[in-house]
Amino acid sequence: MTKRVLLIIGGGIAAYKSLFLIRVLARRGIKSTVILTKGGSEFVTALSAGGLSGEKVYTDLFDLTAEAEMGHIELSRSADLVVVAPATADLMAKAAHGIANDLATTTLSATDKRTLYVPAMNVRMWENAATQRNVKTLTDDGAFMLGPDEGEMACGEFGEGRMAEPEAIAETIEKILKGDTTLDGLKGPKPLAGKKALITAGPTREAIDPVRYLSNHSSGKQGYAIAAALTRLGAEVTLVSGPTAIDPPACAAFVPVESARDMEAACHNALPADIFIAVAAVADWRPDGSADKKIKKGKSGIPALKLVENPDILAGIATAKNRPELVIGFAAETNDVVAHAKAKLTKKGCDWIVANDVSGDVMGGDHNAMIVVTAKGEDAFPRLKKEDAARRLAEKIAEHFA
Ligand code: CTP
């Protein structure tokens, strides 16, 4: 069956490339229905877009003839994929915030199809924090993002901002239409769609009395980054987190907990899942009974702290009746990292263990050098930012399920 894309041409100098795109797609047997934004029509005309696509070009939400022929809702559903090229900072900002005040943005918010954004803008605009936030929101919400490429731009500056070339866009579109979304340069593939992931993160707090507790230096950054990375790959993520100072990532469910026992209960409550990743630095011990009133200094001298062992959440999930298919533990070690990690893999009954040397700045820091130990061997990632390490781990998980 002939495939069709709904091509939204935004207002940027790269709009001329989208005219080529229509031809390149047609050569591959893919038809284009074009929406030309007001900005887009400053750069290319509806006449040329229509001449190339061989179809009516839609230009305005309040085009009554178009509404009578094909309403904007129907238009948004008429294609197999929505492509925004060039995707301007303005179009992406509106789409990320659900603003629907013209035909293009109304179509983007009404569509039930996947959307591929092909950004093109000045390098500073691309690097701008707001643009990057919007890009993240869009990809977190399931959109694909191709490029931008690095190179010289129409404005004379050099950097990331050039729109991808029509051939590359067409190739990506073809692959997405075939269901292949694991492409280089394409942000937002969803190979884990339909999979449920349960992740623990952060420290736990073990109460001594209502104001004091035992805990550790875990920041939650690595676990949150993994939750975000798996969400971006399409997994439905439940993140069970001890107290942290960072904002939770966008994921299906966020369950804040305090103690190891709370965390354990929340995890079992969240089963069944396909993937379990124990990233939390669970306190191994807790005070044997916490006082319900603040312990006062006084006659009884310095209180002795008697500890009891906390439940091992990872081992419990790995042996649960409804055990997830892939159970991944973390091993925080300061010496003989891989050997200790291997011992934990067996002892806790998990499928993979991520060995972490925490003798440096890993705990609380922004970087990590993971060694993923599986039955097949060891995969040592270089020292990476926690977000990048999370992405690599998420990709490895996606490969496992592929
Ligand atoms: N873990 C857990 N519940 C616990 C302790 C640890 O789920 N009560 C999980 C951690 O989330 C991690 C793995 O077990 O995925 C290993 O944690 P780690 O602290 O490295 O090991 P421990 O089992 O605590 O052993 P040790 O402290 O002796 O190294």
C-alpha cells in the first residue's frame, strides 16, 4: 500500500530542501501531503509545493474550503507519519507545550501518528536551553528527532543547526515506516514500547527517631537517568525513589519512599514488570526500632545504636514468583570491582550486574564508568556522563529484547 507522510514545512531558509524532499520521497513511492506554515510560505510557495506533491497544499486553519473538504483532524490522521521539516524553534516550542493556534500546530496536537522533527536553525538557537528543553519534551513524549547536522549555516555561522539532507530524511522516513527505529542520529526510537520497567534509585533513610536517620551519599542521578533513558526508548517506567534533591524525570509513575522496607513494599506493589533495575543505594542496616519521640540528651548518656539488617530488595525480586524477565543489579565496590560484582550476580540471582567503582566521585557525582557483567561476559563502558551511561545501558537492554 502506498505510504503517505504529512509534511509540515516551517519557516526557515531550509524550507527549499523540503521541496527536494517531496521529490525524493515520491521517487521512493512515498506520497506527501503538505502543510505550509505562514513562516514557511515566506520561503517557498504553495504553488511549488503543490506542483511537486501533485496535491492541494494546506496553508491555514481557517481555510473554509479545506475544512469542508478535509477537516484538520482528518488531515492529521490521513498520513502514516507526520514530518516537520524544517522544524523551527518556534514550531517545536509550540508543539512541546501543546499550543495549537494554526493549522500546523493544531494538526500536531490532533494527530494519532508518530512525528519526526527535522530541526533547522541557528546554532545558538539550537543550543538555547529553552529549545533543548522543548526537544527533550518532544522526544520524551515519543517524537523522533533527526539532526540537526553540523556545518556552515545560511547565516554564516558554523555549528549544529543545519537541516538534514533530503536523501537522509527520506531514508529515515522509509525506515520508520518499516518499523526500524534504531537509527543513528535519530532521537526517540521506541524499541521498548510495551515493556514495563521497575527501577529503584537514590538512598534510603532509616529513622533513628522522628528527626534523625541513617543514610548514604546516593544522589539518585544515575537511577533517574536510567528511568529517563528507558522511557525515551518507549518503556513504561515506574521509578521507586528514596529521598533526593533532584527533580523526577518524565516517566509513567514516580513512587517516593523513605526506608528500605517502604522501597521493598513499593517494588512488589509495582510488579509485574519485564525489567527490574536496582540502582538504589539501599541502607544495609536500620536501627532496631525507631523512637517515636526525639531522643533527648541527658542522664542516660550516649545512646547505643543497635542495628538490624534490611531486606535485600534485589534478591527478593529476583526470586519472586512474578520475577521480571530481566533483573539487573548494581554493585557499588571500592576494590576488586568485577570479582565482587560477579559474586553478587550469583548471590542475588540477577541476570546482569552493573559494576561501579565508587571509590572516586561516582556517588553524588555526574560521571560513571559502568562495567556490565552478564553471563556472556563483561562490557566496560568508558567514563561517561551519567545520562550517556544510562543511554548506553538502555540501548543494551533494548538489544536484549530485540
Ligand atoms: N540492594 C537491594 N537491597 C538491599 C541492598 C542492596 O536491593 N538491602 C541492591 C542494590 O540496589 C544493588 C545491589 O543490591 O543493585 C548491590 O548493592 P550493594 O550495596 O553493592 O551490595 P550489598 O548487597 O549491600 O553488599 P555490600 O554492601 O556488602 O557490598
